[in-house]
Amino acid sequence: MTEQEERTSCVIPIWKKYTLSVQEAAEYFGFSDKKIRKIVDEHENDNFILWNGTRPRIKRQLFEKFVDEKLTAI
């Protein structure tokens, strides 16, 4: 990898990301993709979802609070 590529290529650990894709959220929280998508569908206007066009992004810290407070059994 050249020096230029190193400067433009930045890998952020999943636990430091502000938003997660559905797949990343499933991996991070230990839920299935299907369960994350169901939660997104049921809470599409909640503050832990950021829409990028038609693709949902999960705000990691806000979703952590939602899981802690609202989800007792999955």
C-alpha cells in the first residue's frame, strides 16, 4: 500500500462508528439481520435510525440505549 493509499484509507473499528449498517448492527448486537430490519420497520421514525435515501443506518449509541431500555426479550 502506498503512502497516499494509507492516508485515504481509514478503517474505523465497529465499536467507534457513529452509525452502523443493518449487517454491522446485527453483528455488533448479536441479532439477526432479519430482527434488525424488523426493528427498523417498527420504529422507522425513531431517533436511532438515520436514513440514507432508502437505506437505514443505525445510530450505535442511541440503539444501545433503546436495546437496554425497551428490549427485554427477543
